[in-house]
Amino acid sequence: MAIVELKNVAKRYDSMPGKKGAEHANAVEDFNLTTKDGEFVVLVGPSGCGKSTTMRMIAGLEHNTAGEIRINGQDVSSVEPRDRDIAMVFQSYALYPHMSVYHNMAFALELKKTPKEEVKQRVQEAARILDIEHLLDRKPRALSGGQRQRVALGRALVRQPQVFLMDEPLSNLDARLRVGMRAEITRLHRRLGVTTFYVTHDQTEAMTMGQRIVVMRDGRIQQVDTPYNLYERPVNRFVAGFIGTPSMNFLQADHHGDGLGGQGFSCPLGPRLQAALGEGGQRSSCWLGIRPEHLHQVEESSGRGRLEGVIEVIEPLGPVTMVQVRVGDTLVTAQLAAHLDVEIGDTLGLAFDPDQVHLFDIESDQALGLEPDSAASSTQATA
């Protein structure tokens, strides 16, 4: 087990290598994070945000161009990957096709001249944990996708590293297998307690697996927090829109009197929202964010927020129905009851609790009225 520290870590590439005055492309910039011993940390964000580059720098497959990477207090920035005592599971299984499952798992240990009896013991123990003991004599071509991923995990597991690094390990699996393997990896971490970094672009994976989540955008950390805090107290509009399925709705709202509103919607101001807008309510406008699951179909909405628009899309999903309503110039998604007596083209009224609304600055996109302890809790936000 280990504590991993990244201090002001950056990765920059020359966009025109070898030419004087070449511009730099910043893949990762000013990354700061300290894990707890045995913590499961997820790096999440859209493609190109720098999460895999960060993972590769921890592994030593990329050299950080600034900052320090420490494992248990030792700066490993210049240490070769093989000497960092880490094990990595890649998106591609990268199994040797000519080797059996046993030898795929044992290969790294055999290269280190580990005694044969110890190799056998470690491989069999890993196979037992991953329920692949019956597959040890098979070649990779005779395995399913889920079984190959277990072998890749087993190959990392037998090394007994200080740190596990997993780079989108489930992206090649179908939806049902991904759910099962998520649970497998979570159970494995709980059992072994090894510090783990997990990279994904799937925010559902991040929310269900991570003890803490690092949300990234354009090479920078946006917020580091628990799944609950990311959902309930996002520090900016990007995090609010990225975390949660379906995404949060955003409406540009004008402040007037004792409420916020715009074309087709209104929201009364309670003490919390009034405080978020500032003393005297000096802000003339802001972004109003409301999650689809917090919208409800009602006839009356006294004391609550209300929006109204024309239905453009209806998506029955079994237990719930997703409805997209055109409110002014904005398409708003609502997660409603399974059986709705509505049709495309109908006008639909929806209500929401003002206490479930999020407000964001119209220019910086930063959250308004965020509690101080939430804003300061392991968080970096960019304007």
C-alpha cells in the first residue's frame, strides 16, 4: 500500500518539435493531488482532458515536464517504470496469444527470476480471487472478453504492487459485462486495500467505483471530491453538467424582485438562493441549474419553481420516462413517471423545489453560494 503525491505536475508537448520558438501544447497543467493509503481514486473527464496522460506519468511511461510525483515520500519522477513498484491494466488486454493464461499471469514474475514455487502460489491465489482457476491452461483466443479482462487483472495482481493503475479497463466490454466487472474490481480493491488510480470517461463508472473522484477538463483539475459532493455541490457549471445522468439542465435566468425567471420559467427566491445572489441581490442574471430527476409533472406549483414548454421528445425507459421540453430557446430534460398521458406537441408544465436548484455565475461559470467547507474540500476549480 502507498500514499501517492502529485505536486504541480505538468506535461507539455512541443507542437512543432525541433523548431526554435515552437509552441507548447499543455496536456496536463498544475495537477495537485495526495491520496490516502489504500484509496481508490478515479480520474474522469471527456476525451483529451489529460486523465490518461496523468496516469502514464504516474506509471513512468511519460515523463512529467514539471512538478514532482512521490510514492511513499520518494520522488519517482526520474525512476524507470519497472522500479516504481506499480502494476498497470490497460484498455487493451495486451495478452500474449501464444501463452496460456497461467504463463501470461506468471510472465513478469518469471522475468524477475522469482522462485517457481512462489510464482505458482501467487498465480493460483490470484486465479482463485478472480474465479479463473479453471482457465489457467487455456490460450487467450479461447476466452471471452470478460475472462480476458480478469486475466489482465490477475497479471497485475500477482506482482503485489504498491499501486494499481487502470486505464479504461472496461471500455472494450459490453454494457452488461461492464456492470459485472465494475463490481469485481470494487470487491477486489476492498479486499486488497491497494492504492488504485482508475481512468474512465464514463461518469457512471466514476460515481459507482471511486472513493474520491478527480474531474478534469483541458488538462486541469476542476474538482476533487466524493461522489456525493460532486453531485450535490459541484463547484462550476462544467462539473455540474458532467456529473449526473441525464445531464443537469441550465437556463439563463434574470433576477427580478423576489424571484429568478426567463421565458417559460420562474423560480422563487428562498434565503439560500437570495444569499447566493449576493447582498441586495445585485446580480442581474445567472445560470439556473436543475437536474432532470428534480422536475415533476404537476397542475399547481404554488411556492415552487415552474417551467412550461412544448414536448419535443418522449423516451420510455421502463421504470421512468425521459421527456424533452422546449422552454424558450432551451431544450430541458425531465425524468418523469413511467406512464405519462402526454404526446409530442403537448404543452407540459413542470415544477421543482427551489432548494434543489444550483446557481452559477453567468461569466465565470463558478457556483454561487457554495458552502465554504464544500468549496475548500480537496477542490481546485478553474474559471
